[in-house]
Amino acid sequence: MNKSIAITLRHDLGAEEARRRLANGLEALQRQFADKIGAASVVWTGDHADVHVAAIGQSADATIDVGADVVTINVRLPWLLAVFAQKARTFIEKSGADALRLPPPSA
């Protein structure tokens, strides 16, 4: 049985800046895990992204919708990866929050 994860991240960046930061964060994650992921794609259409990741013979899909003050992420895990749903949720929430966090002020 497939498992769905829904995550909502609040922010005060506006849609354009939030999308830019998330796109940069996704690119960094792709580089970081390139040796562990068989294939990964992110296709942005405006403030909506379709994400596909394949690893260890399994595929997972996600959508990201960026609004002026909220980001909604929906992930669909195949049944073999469903046992990792809570770890995936925690990782996605932390990665998303890190990407949206304002950088510290310059000294």
C-alpha cells in the first residue's frame, strides 16, 4: 500500500523568494545525494513543482506548491518505502524549513 505525506511550511518571504530558495535547496540535495539516487527530476511550472526520485529500485513522486506565505508539499511513497514515511517527513520538514529560513544578518 502506498503512503502519502502532506507537509505545510509557513513563511513570510513571498512566493517568488520562497520558490527561489526551495529550488536552490532541491538542487543542493540532488548534488548531496547524487551517489545514492538513481534518477531525480524537478520540473517547475510557475510556483508548482513536480518532483520524481528513483532509488534502490523504487520511485517516489512529490508536488510542491508555493504560496505567498505557505508551501505545501505532498509526497507519494511506494509501499516498500512507506516504512520510512516518518523519517522522510522529518527530513523534508527540516530541509524545507532550512531552505526558507532567512539568512543571518551580515556583520
